[in-house]
Amino acid sequence: MTSAVVTGQVLRAVGGFYRIALADDTIVEARLSGRLRPGGAKDQQGPVLAGDQVILEHSSAMWLITDVMPRNTELRRPPIANVDLCVVVQSVRAPTPNMDMIDRILIQASHAGLDTMLCISKADLGDEESIAALLRPYEIAGYPHVITSAISGLGIDELARALKGRISTLAGASGVGKSRLLNAVCPDFNRAVGEISKRAVRGRHTTRQVELLKLPFGGWIADTPGFSTLSFGDMTLRELPATYPDFTRYAAQCRFASCLHRGEPGCAVQHAVEEGRIDSGRYQRYLRFAEEVEELEARRY
Ligand SMILES: Nc1nc2c(ncn2[C@@H]2O[C@H](COP(=O)(O)OP(=O)(O)O)[C@@H](O)[C@H]2O)c(=O)[nH]1
Ligand SMILES: [Mg+2]
Ligand SMILES: [Zn+2]
């Protein structure tokens, strides 16, 4: 039998089996060719992630992945390749806004080179004023945002437009309405809504897998078990302020090129905070995150 060589997109990677969409939309199951099988146990996720573009070979009634194309972006927790956009979802209430978490996700997504966007969900539960107050710090920072309600349909078209033609992921606390938003964007997704996370019960190695869902208007949504660790991983203190679009706008005017905006003299970022051009809540959280990153860094050496 002759072997055909084709390209495909990995939708799901589970225990050495890969579900792949070929260019003609056929879905196939594939395994890794011997060449790609990991030698050591260092890389727990293996060499192929959901989101990867791969080269496949069909031989002896089996699909084998023979190569992985270079990645645009790479997240490790959750493990997905080539995500373009991270939509951080936060409900107006139920659950109560968690700015610490919003900022942590924005930082990590930006650090990984993803575009970011804020999605206020459950707008039907809040008045205009509380929505505006929640958005303000991020508006000032310049993040794109959309206000949605999966119940009234508000903002769903706008969200869909932002997702169109790209690989995106929805991130945010459990219960903010991610699954219901996915269903609002595409009813065929049929995601379970209101499901309590089983992660804590099932343990770390059996968490639900990342899965890419095809958007009917073009593009993919990565449904993930969540941004499980919100710790800063291998980020360095120096890299942290660069993930703040509201800081980088002013940082060039700091007296010291090496300024970390933590009380150094002539700090233009701190000055902007004092003048209300940077949200002081974001800045206070930055100072805490900087301490955390510093501690992680010290432990690494
Ligand atoms: N009022 C209101 N409730 C919502 C909305 N979206 C989701 N919910 C409810 O919030 C709960 C959690 O939703 P779900 O989509 O499972 O959240 P996830 O954990 O982020 O995936 C469910 O009870 C949903 O019915 C919304 O736009 N408005
Ligand atoms: Mg969900
Ligand atoms: Zn500074």
C-alpha cells in the first residue's frame, strides 16, 4: 500500500492517541511515528499538543504523525499550541469579580505571546454602573473588551467576530459562564453548563483534556480544563512589567532603563498611577506579583 503524506491539525491529545482534522475536514486518529516518541520523561505532555499543525503519513491502515510544524505560541498549562487569542471571562457577579485572577491570566497569556481580550459575562445580572466599574481599569490599560450575556444574547455577535478565523481560548474562574458562552456562540458545541469541576476529585493526572472545537464561521476554540496553575512559572522579574500594556506606555520615560516600577526615583509608571492614568488596583497587584515572581526566581537558583 502506498503512503499518502498530508497535513492536519491536532484537536486532542490523549495518552499517545491524537485526534486530527485533515485539510478536507476528515477526522482521523493518529499515533506518533517512532521518531517523535519521547525518549525521556522530562516532557510530560509529549512532543505534540492540541493545536499543533502536523505532517501525517497513512500506511498500513494507520495514521502516523511524522513531523510537527513550528509553533506560533505555546501554553503548557493548559497544554495548547498556536493559540492566537486568550479571552479572559469575568462575570459581573456570581461569582464575584476576581481581579487578581484576571490580571494573572492576562500576564501569562501576554507572556506566552497571545493577544488578550476581556469579556464581561452575565451582563443581565448587573447594572451599567457596576459593569463600567469592572471594566474601567482594563479600558484605561487598553485591553479590547466585550460585554456579553448568554441569556439575553448581548455581545455574542461581537464575541464571535473576535474569534473568527483564529485559535482562541476562554479563560476565567469556574462558573463565570464560559461553557454557556461557547454554546451561545455555537449551539452545536453543546457544552455542559453549570458543571462543577471534577479536577480536585480526579487528581492532577486525569484532568479533562484540551479540545479544539471548530467554529462554524471559521477558526477554533480551545476548550480547556482551565488555567490550572495561576503561578508565574518560569517568568523572571524583568519580564513581568513588559506584560502590562498600561505600564509599557510610560516605562520609556522612567529615569532608569532598568526600572521595575517599584519605588525607584523618577519612575514614570508610578507617576502615572498617582495621576490616575494607570489604575492603582492594577499597580498594587503588580507590586504583589513582582514579590511573588522574585521569590520564585530566588528558589530557582
Ligand atoms: N444570569 C446568567 N447566568 C449565566 C450566564 N451564563 C452562564 N450563566 C450561569 O452560570 C453558571 C455557570 O455557567 P458555565 O457556563 O457552566 O460556567 P463555566 O464554569 O465558566 O463554564 C450556570 O448556572 C449558567 O447557567 C449569563 O449570561 N447570565
Ligand atoms: Mg465550563
Ligand atoms: Zn518605572
